Amino acid sequence: MLKRIALFVATNLAVILVLSIVLRLLGVDRILDESGTGLNFQALLVLSLVIGFGGSFISLAMSKFMAKHATGAKVITQPRNAAETWLLSTVERQARQAGIDTPEVAVYDSPDMNAFATGARRNTALVAVSTGLLRNMPKDEVEAVLAHEVSHVANGDMVTLALVQGVVNTFVIFLSRIVGHVIDRVVLRNESGHGIGYFVSVLMAQLVLGVLASTIVMYVSRRREFSADAGAAALNGREPMINALARLERGIPATLPESLEAFGISGGKPEGFRRLFMSHPPIAERIEALRKL
């Protein structure tokens, strides 16, 4: 569940940086310097929208490929055993209940109890589970986890996050270039054109503002997790989802690479300021929300 968020945000930041560099090399940034002393704010806003939403939707389009590559997930095209047959039929049934086309179903090798869903569109999504999840959870709890992932797909959560990320990107790019302009003109007193101080300032401001702005995306992600939990309860019953979350809370913490931490099903434990960067709420809060349904 968590996997898609970290990879999506990381890919998004990388794409934004690449787009910014390419547009700089093509000379597009020069339209921002209206007279050598002031910014063309209308042109800046258009450029920010293009880069901001471009980075977000390119990341969204790449999300399924990147997730498969990062985890080594193998899509089940022809079931090789009873477990894979059951997995396919369960996702197919839940997708039908949720009113979406059956997602691709994949398994990846990991001792951790994990699962994730991703994809640019509801009807071309991917649901993947770890071998550790299949081995260490009873079937009714695995069904609850699958229902959670199918609910993410049915709710269009990846598109929602892409739109939020696009808006956030736009403001980051817009503000970072204003910061660079002010530093270049006021602090460094560069009177003609944009010097190296502008480009360095823009890059640093974009990185800092991008990290801070990601807290907004993470907040939206945490809210969507509660919705997916509720969707799982509607598709598969409340108690199996509660039991699955409780098992994850008691289990050994996942050992995914840092760039993929947000993909794991259990999320993390809040530790002060780090809570702002959590893509999933603490499990105890999710269980409490389910009990109140």
C-alpha cells in the first residue's frame, strides 16, 4: 500500500529537475526575464504549470513500470499453482464488486508482509503482494489487504495524488524562481540578466520547498488510507481488515529501501516531526477508525 507513494514522489522530483534543466538548455527560461530587471509573472506561471503538472503526470504514467522494476514483481499471466489461482480469482471478484476492470496481479519475493497498488488509470492498474504476506497471513486477512488495494484503485487515489502533486509542484517552481530572482537582484546586486547566483538559488529553493511541500502530499495520502480501509471493510468485512492491521503491527518492521518505505503496507511509527512525512497513518489510528465505522 505504501510503496507507490514514495516512488511516485521521488520520481516526480527527479522529473521536475530534468524538465527544468532541459527548458533552461533550450532557453525557455529567458522568457521570464522581461526587461533584465523584472520577472514576467504570467510567463512564469505558465512555465510553472507546464513543469509542475508535467512532472506529476509523467511520474504517474511511469508508476506501474517503476514499481515492477523496483520490487521485481512478476505479473501472473497463467497461474502456476493453487495459491496464484486463488489470488487471481480473489482480485477479480473484488474488482467486480468495486466496479472496475480486474487489475494486473503480481507477486514479488520478499519476507516482509507487504502489498501495493499502482497505475495511471483505474482500469489499467496493478495489485502486487509479497511472498511474505502470502506465507504469514491467513487467507481472510490476505483478502482484506487485497480489498484495501482494490479500493485504492477504485477510489482513483493515484490520480488524486498526481493532481495534488501537480498543484504543489507549480507553487514550488513559481516561488523558487521568485526567490532566485530576489537573491540575484537584491542580495547579489546583479543588474543585467540572471547570473549563476540565480540558478544556484533556484535549485536550492526548489529542493527545500519541494521537501516541505511533500508534507501536503503525505497528508492527502494519509487521508486516502482511511478511505481505502473503509473500502476494504465494505468489500470484505471490517474484522479481517482490523486483524490484518493488528498482525502487521505485531510483526517485524519491513526492511524496504528508504526510497520505497512508503510502499509498505504497515507504514511507520510517528516520531515527532517525521510524522509530517508519513504517507500512512499509524496502524493504531487506522484500527480505531475501523472500529468506529
